[in-house]
Amino acid sequence: MSAPAPAVPALDFVFHPRSIAIAGVSSKEGPGFGGGGFVQSLLEIGFRGPIYLIHPTAPAIRGIKCYPRLTDIPDSVDYVISSVPARAVPGLLEDCIVKGVRVLHLFTAGFTETGDAERAKMEQAVVARAREVGIRLIGPNCMGLYAPKSRLAMMQGQSPEAGPVGMVSQSGMNAGEFVRYSAPRGIRCSKVISFGNGADLKAADFLDYLTDDAETEIIMAYLEGIQDGPRLARAIRRAGKTKPVAILKSGRTESGSRAASSHTASLAGAIKVFDGLCRQAGVLRVESLEELVDVAVAFRYIKKLNGPNVVVVGGGGGASVLAADDLDAAGLKLPPILPETQELLAKVTHEAGTSIRNPIDTTSLWDENSFEATFRPIMAAPNTDVILHHTSFGGGGGGSRGGDPRYRLPRQADTLGKLQEEFGKPIVIAIRPSTTGDGFEHGAYFQELCAERGIATFPSIVRAGNAMARLLEWQRLQGG
Amino acid sequence: MSAPAPAVPALDFVFHPRSIAIAGVSSKEGPGFGGGGFVQSLLEIGFRGPIYLIHPTAPAIRGIKCYPRLTDIPDSVDYVISSVPARAVPGLLEDCIVKGVRVLHLFTAGFTETGDAERAKMEQAVVARAREVGIRLIGPNCMGLYAPKSRLAMMQGQSPEAGPVGMVSQSGMNAGEFVRYSAPRGIRCSKVISFGNGADLKAADFLDYLTDDAETEIIMAYLEGIQDGPRLARAIRRAGKTKPVAILKSGRTESGSRAASSHTASLAGAIKVFDGLCRQAGVLRVESLEELVDVAVAFRYIKKLNGPNVVVVGGGGGASVLAADDLDAAGLKLPPILPETQELLAKVTHEAGTSIRNPIDTTSLWDENSFEATFRPIMAAPNTDVILHHTSFGGGGGGSRGGDPRYRLPRQADTLGKLQEEFGKPIVIAIRPSTTGDGFEHGAYFQELCAERGIATFPSIVRAGNAMARLLEWQRLQGG
């Protein structure tokens, strides 16, 4: 008998600092991230504890009092962010020991990833010393944590609103882009971790943590290297058994592998072996950051498909034909519209330029009175597993027709949300990208309305189709 | 010996009407395209001749005088747009004969594409009668022409500015989307033709026309069906020998093929046969509308690659690693940075978090003083065939740093344009999509600045890489 998962995972303290000190904040900030960037991010998201700055000479920076050394801070500090040069890290670590710090996040780069043997040795020495005294390290060479409930942010613009998606990322930029691109599509995060070189805490540690974390329902990961293969494999298998998981593994080509090595000192490993591990673990391996975001949206909002039968609904014959090709190529099916469904649809669709075959290319969506009457019989049809509705804003497409979007779009989203709930099958929206500022704003608004109503949105028909196909694949891997 | 190409192609009159009559403009416009849409588009683009409206009872619509019948118009009319129901088309054609009309554009749908034998017969009868009297038909079931020099537009928002890209499309929507998506990236058109069912004038006719048209340097096509296979093959071969050509052929899957049949009554034909024809003809076959736009940008602005060696330049380690994977997978190469180039770069790149390997992940791009100094040695390096610079706007990436974009971006675009010209090799820009309105506007502004300076822009690294790989493939097909 295995022990039950602990109520609070062992690493939980890492995500709940009561106070933070930042070492290496310049009194004159240049371009780029840096200590000052973390001050800004923490202030913006509203970190609830005290923030202390460490600076050898400045009395205050950005209005926050500075101390010459960590040990000069009169109160207790349990989390330190280091933006000092690599050679200053051993000294800072000694101060952390004196101060009783529990977590040291090393934004500081310039260790193993430089390819320099001396610097690799320095990294090993820092890890050895930290382990000796029980201080956990995040990094080096990373952006650290975004944990909205704890009001921790690694970058500006990260929402204080929490949600069920956890993410582990070897790259801070990819963690940031995941958050940035998924947010407008309704994805909110529990904990996002950028861990860089992973000298102490590694992907496996954070995957284990997210597997046990009650606030995390879905797990996403971006990995460059394989550290401690057998342990990582165990963590991936346990995660895949417990929650929906998708992993973007870079370094899948020779050039990518070389780039990963100079970015986070990662040994990329054979992608085929990794792929086999993922399949066996019931975990999706994705090919791009876009796909990682799309799969997160699929896990979160499509949730489950009863089968591969998609009915495509939208204005525009050419787009419909291409949609049929794209969806078929992705492995989905476009079932014929049943006679009884056709009969109901015939009552609302205009004649010219429309077709009540699948894809359904109809202008009846542009008329408020027939919007619901077009979707309802398709949702009710027994051979519909999912509706894919495509639209666009700002010229050319149907989305910009039919009256003021501020009034029309909330009603459309209400209708779609209501039907999705009523029939217990998903509606998926593809909002083709806009080329105008107004169109962009309307598209973003519709996206937000859909997310609020639990509806999945994608930026193209191809990407929507691919996400549905990947969800079906995941269901198969899970034996469903 | 073959005859020389005529100075003015035979179909030139089709694109140069002196006056237009529109039949079937409703006095009370509902949603959707229609006769009224064409009035609006022609007024907006500034058609220079008179526009006449035909309506049985209304004295005027949108301020333009109406005539009960075409034959009631006192002046000569050489181009008629029909938006009347299908059953009224034969009568309208008789009036066209009386009036001496040369071209009848049938926006009217409801013919062969319905799958109804009676309606297919009606289409054949209309074609037979038109041929008898020498009237050429565009359509039925299509949007007709966009020809900026002649001030003809098929949709609103189409620019009066002309350029070297011609397009033939079986779908009006896809023609419109091609124009809409390519315009912000600097693509301007000579002639764009949506020909629907192609009952009289077909893809082959329009391809032949664009091949001979002096204003067209690059040819794009969207085809659903194969009409008169041997003639189409001849037209494709002649076009491919004369100008850069890319074709998007839909109906490549079973579902797509069925959709094509109900959209424009097209028999899709085997994609493998079509693919072979394209390769033999030195024509690129593309898989999506996005790729069609990207290849147009590559033909127009990248023009020629001397080899597959890409140096990737941009801020962000994670993005760089993924870029390396994507470009390698597309068949491109990421050459190492030569020692002499590294030496020059070391003078301008900051230490932490950067790498002067390829991809070059450097924050020196954020500093105005080192922007040119970063690009120049890379352009000068003998092992660089092309630079791919990636950036983003509105959070997370480097593009939003380094001062007010209204001043910074024009200077950056100037520098890039100057270097591209000076070294005679292309610089390609990937502007990753924004998630904020401000970021969207800045990205769109930078895109426009780049286009004005002859620089190719793409919305992602993957799409930029794919377009370069397709350009190299085209060069190989052309024997180059």
C-alpha cells in the first residue's frame, strides 16, 4: 500500500514566503530584467509581506529602504532574490545562512550555461553549501515564481487572479509568454515556475509538487534538458496518472539541442525516448509554445470530446472548404447534416451563397434573431460531438456584421454558453486574427466573453482542429 | 517558333470597364454581401466611370439614380454586376445583349453548386447564350474583381494602391482574406479575381492573363476544382516558367473535397497528381491561406536566398531555443558565429543572460546605440545568408523596451533597410503576436515601417522559417 499524498506538499513553503529580500537592485535601472524588475512586479501584483532591498550604498531605491547587507535587515527574511553577479553569490548565500533564509532564487546567470568549467564548479559549490544547510535554490539563470494567490509575480502584467493551471518551465521567457498568451483565453494559473539551470530544485521536484498541489488541476511544462532521467520519468508518470499534463520539450533538433545547452546548460537527450516516455505516461508531448497554450485551453474548457465529429459553422465558403481540409487532415470527422437537422436549419438560413451541408456556411449568424436557431438544432443532433464556430472581426468576415458589437457579442456569448451547458457538449470558437485595431479590440472582447462562459477560443481553425485532435489523442493515451 | 506574348493580353478589357451597371440592389439592404455591397465598394475605392443601378420601382438607392431595366439606361454600359436571383439571370443576359455589354459578373449564386440538375442546366444555358454573342461571364457565385488601377473593388477596405501581386481565387472570401492579411505586410495587388463556379472564364483563362499582364510580377492562386485539366496544366506550366507562382489547392482531403463540391460545384481531383504537376511546373503548392500570404511576402521582399544559413537575433533564451528547433525542422541551418564576428559582437552585448552563439539572444538590441552594431557584423559575416530578427510588442519581449516606439521604431526600420541594401542579403522579421491593444498598434506600425523599406515580416518565427524554406524549395524547382 502506498502512502496517501500529503495534505500539503513538502515544497509548499517555497510558494508562500512571508517576506522577500532582493539583492542586486541597481540604483539606476538600465534596459532588461533585473533586480528592479522584480521589485516592480511584486509591487504591481501586490505582494502582502515586506520587501527589503540590498544595496551597498544607496539609502533607498524606488522609495524602498535599502540595507548594505542582508544581515543588516532587522526583521526575518525567508525568501531572497539574487540579481548580483555570479561571483557574489557565495557570499550572499553565507548571509542567507546567517539570516535563516529558506529559499534563494538565483536570477543571477553566468554559471554552467556559459560552458566555462570554472563557473560550472562555482555552481556546484553553491548547491553543495545550500544543501548542507537546508536552503533550497531556484535557478540559477531563471525568473523564479508566479503564484497569484501568494501575490508573487516574475514579470509585470501578471494577473493576481488564480486558476487551476500549473506550469513548470526551464525558460522564464517561455513561462512569461505562456501566461501572457493564455490569459486572454481564460487561463488562470495556480503556480508557474521558471527554474533555469535547475541546479538544486529540478523539473521533477516541481512536477511532483504540482501533482500534489490541490490548487493545480492541469499541468503544463517546458523542458530543455533531462536532469536525473529516472527521477524525471517517475515524476512525469505520476503527474500523467493524476492530472492532464502536456510537455513542450525543446532541443528536438541538432540546432535546438545546441541552443538549449548554451541557454540553460541542458543536455537535450533523444526526443524519441522522451516521446515514448510521454505516451506511456499518458502525457501529451507538444511541438510549440502555441500548441502548449492551445492544449491548456482544450484541457480547461473543451475538457472532453465524446468523439471526432465536428460540425463547422461560420460565414464564408472559401474558409469552410479550407476548414474541412484542415480538420480532416488533423484526423477529425465532418459528419453529414441529418435530414431532420437540415429541415430545422432550412427555416433560418438564407438561400444564396449558403449550404446546409457540413461545413455550414450561412449568413443566418449575422441576424440576431436566427443566431440561436442556427446553433440549437446542430447541438441537438446525435451525430454532433462538437461545434466549431469560426468568425473574424475588422473586415471581411461575419463577426463585424449585425450591429454594435458591444451589445451583440455578449448576447452571442450568452447563447453559446447556455447551449454548451444545456447539451453537455462543447462549442469551440476560432477567431481569425484581425488586421485592424478596432477588429483586434472586438476580437479580444469576444474572446474574453467566451472565456467567462467557459468556452474555448482559438486564433485559427487549424489550431482549434489541432487542439481537438490532441485532446482526443490524450483521451486515448488515458485509455478513455 | 511560338508567337511573342501580345503587348496587351486578350482579356485586358475585362479589367478596364468604362461604366458599370448593378442589377439587384435592394432598396433596403439586409446583412451580407449583395448588390449594395458592390455599390459601396466601388464608391469607396473611387471607380472613375458612371455607376448605374437597376431596380424595378425605386427612383434612387444610396443617392444613385435607378433604372427599371438595363435597357432603360441612356448611356453605354460595358460591365454588369448581377445580384438578381438565379432565375432572373437569363432575362438580364438578354438585356446585356441588347445593350452591348461585354462582361457580366454573376455574383448571383444558386446554380450548379446547389447540386440540383435543373439549376446546373440553367447555368449551362446561360453560358451557351453568352458565348453565342461574345459576352464573357465571371462566375456565377463569386465576388468578381479587385483591380486597384481600374478602381474596381470586390469588398470594402480594399486599397486603391496597386502593386505587383496578382491573384486568382475560386473563393471570394479567400481572395478578400488574402488581400486583407497581406496588405499590412506590404503586399499590393495588380489584379485579384474571384471566379466562383468558373462557368465561362476559368482559372486557366485568368492565369494566362496574369502571366501576360505587365503589371503582375508574382502570381497567387486559390483553386477548389480542376476544370479542363489539360488546359489548366498548360496555364500553370506557362505561368511557372514566367513568374513566381504559388497555388493553394483545397479539397485535398475527403471532407474538403465534399465541401468544395457544394461551394463552387468543383471536382477536386487527386491532390497527388496536382502536386506532381506543380513541382514539374516550378510552382509552389501551399497548404493554407496563411502560407499563401507568407509565400507572397517571401517572393516580394525576401526575393532570393543564397543558401539556408540563418542567423537568429532577438531577446529571450526560451524563444531562441524554440526558434532553433523550428528552423532546423524546416530544413534551414543555423551556422556557428565565426570568431571574428563574435569579437565584434562582444563589444556591444551585455554579459548576463546573453550568448553570442546562434541564436543570438542579446539585450543589446534594447539599447539604441548598439542596435546597428549588433546587426552589422552578422550581416557582414560570410556564413550568413539571412538574418531572422524576432521581436514582440506589448509585454514580455524586447520590442516594447528602449523608449517611445514612435521614435525608436522608424530608426530601427531605417537601420534594417539600410543594412539589407548595403549587404545585398535579406533581413527577415518575426513579430510575435501581441495580447494588448497598444502592443497590436505598435506591432502593426513596425510592420508597416518594415514593408515601406522592403523588409519581409511574419507573425511568428515558425512561419518566417517555413516561408524561407519554401522560397529555397521554389529556387530548387526553378533549377536555381
